Amino acid sequence: MDATTRPSQQLINAQKELARRRQMAGVRLPVTSGQLPVASNQWPVASNQGSAESNKSAIITSDIPHPTSHINKSALLNPQSSIRISPTLAAHCLDRRHRYHGAALDGPYRLYKILGALDKDGRGWLANGDVEAALTRKESPFYIYGRRQLKIILRRGEGLFWQRVKSKGQLRIRLVSRAKLLEALSPEYRLRGREVDIPLTYLLGSGRGRQADANAALYAAVQAGHLRPDKTSSGVEKPRPISRARLQELAGCSTYRQRSYERRMHITVERNIHILGAHSDYKLKRARQHFGLPAYKHTDYAGKIDRHRRGASYIAVRLPNSYHLPDAIHVVHSQRQRTINRTLDGLCHMGSGGSDREAIVRHYYRDAATAVRAGRSDQDTPAYWPIAKNGRTRLWQNGAEWQAGREEKACRDKGFIPHSEFRSPHSVNPQSKGGDLN
């Protein structure tokens, strides 16, 4: 041995050869508290060569740099913790049209939220070595990147989501607050919708599609933040229908990407339809050409519309779908968004510029009485309520049309619209285009 009590290379090789031969012979020696196994890469230290302090110093740490006190150990041991998502920021970063230095924002925003979850103390900064240890080591529950990929993501979000500065001899990652991030993205933005709590594992993802899983979680958060549920008489909350076009406007995702994210997040999609009347080729053509409706022939095989007429055909129009999110996604009521919006006072404005095309406005209610009262007060806006369900398809009725048919006592189809009062669900006046469908 040398002067530093470190074994020479010849002794090390001899110990390795001895351990190999013992393993081949099946000889196993008990490991005492003062000696480490010679088969490992750690050097054995005799108990009589030093005190307990020398024994502790002889134990060589593993190759994984242990995180310092900047990262809360409970966060490292509990990757199932939830993380709060703002629908406005998530929708902006999901939109591929928004770029920062030519790169998309979904990757840096995902890392921004994960770093915020690691910063349990709320100091707003993390040591660069701690971040590498938590995110690039396969033994870590937060392993999502390699070292090279982490450097690329950090470079993409530099100046927008965080700044890397040197302080007290170490490189730190300072996270940008949500108010400053919102101001940097667009001065006209304002936080909308309700904040959503999702499990952190949704952002971590699994397998090769980690970023796609994270984007699907952000899309689900945008949906949950903007859906307006109604409570039924039994106390169960059911979300109101929302169209694909509205979701594309909110989340910046095409219809194809919406369906892909829904499959990844196991979001249940429920179809909604509205029956206009009994089917005939003339009236179906009339509904498509005269009123410009996407009408189609609907066959009621199960008798959900009229149990006495199984297999009858009707003219139906698709309404916006209803979406049922996973139970792990929760909407929270927080005043933090109002505080952030107040800090942006003067930089945001409300309203829209408008367009030449008038948007279709519909109101959805949970029962018939509420829909009928709403239809009486506002006859220009259709009011719907659900009346039946067949699998993932739900049948809706229009309040004004149902009430008009009831008052005239002329509904020959068990409470649905008579042929003489065939009306468009989009409040189109048939007199201005040549009469009704008859």
C-alpha cells in the first residue's frame, strides 16, 4: 500500500481474481460491518486500520450525483404528486403556430412545469446539477431526458421560461413567474378558464411517446378548464357539449390531434344528435339544400325515440360532443388567476374583433322545464335538454320546438316536430327562404 492507505493496483487485481475464483467455486463469505465485499468496485478497509470516521470516508459514493438540499427529497420519492396547469398557457404552448426562436413551446413548457414541481420550497430556482441528476439518471423517478436532450430543451426555453445564471459558485436555473411568462408570450393574453390539477406522471409520460403523452395531458387540462358541467337531479355532474371547432379555437389542436390525444388520455367521447322529424328523401334534401344543415338519415333500431316504432327512420343533425375526462383530473377554484390578471392590468383587453360570419349559439340545459323557460325568454337561441341515450350517443330535444308542438296539439310523432312546423335548429326563418320543408 502507498502512503495514502490506498491499495496498489496489483493488490486490486489480486482481489478481483480471488473474488472471481470464489464465485466459480460457489464460496460465499459473510460481509461484516467493517468490510465491504471485494467483488464490488469499492475497496475493502480493515476494521483495525482506522476509526469509524476512516471507515465512512473509505466508502465511495455511487456515480449518480446525489441532489443537494435545493430539491425536496419528498418530491423525488413521490412522483405521483399533482401539478397545477393553467388552460391559457397550456393552450398557447400546444399551438404549433406559436414558436420561440423557431422551436415549438410544448417541450420547454413541459420541463417548466416539472421543474416547478421539483421546487417544493418555492424559491423559484434550482441548481443545474440537481436538475441533471433528477432528469437524466435512469435510477431517478423523474428520468425523461438524456444529457444532450436536456441541454437542447434548456437552450430552447432560455429567456422565456427560465434564465441560467451563476450564483455562489454554481449554475442555477431561475424559473420565470407565470405573470411574466404570460406577458412575454403576448401582452394581449389574459388567464381564462379554471386551473386544473393533474398527476405529475401524466407529464412524465412513459415509453417512446413521452412528449405526446405530455401534450395529451395538456390538452385534457385545457378541456377540463373550459368545460362547464351541470348537476343532474341525482347530483352527478355531466359536462355540457362543446364543438370540435371550439376546442380547436381553445387548444390550437386540429381535429386529428384532438382524437389522438383523446385516445392517449382515455377521454370518453359522447355523440349528441337532434331529431328534426320523420325521414323522407324529399325532406332530407330540403334540409340540406334549403336550410344548409348537415342532416342525415338516422335509423332508431333500439327504439330510443319511440319504443313502438323500432327501426323507424328520422332526419337528424349532429350536435357538439360531450367529453368525459379521467377521474384523476380535477378542476380547482383558485384566486391566483385573478391576482395575475390584475398584475397585467393595462396590458390585456377583453372582447374580440368579430367576423363577417355569425357564430351559431346554442344553450344546453339538464331538464326540460329549464330549457322551455329559456326558450320562452330568448326565442332566437335554441335551448336543448337530453331525453335519451344509446351507448355513446345521446338524443337532445329543442325546447321551443317541443313547446310549439305541444301547444298546437299537432305532433304526430310522440312529441316531436310535426311536418307542418319543420324548423331549423339554427333559428333560420323559413319564410325568408320560401317556406318550410313541406
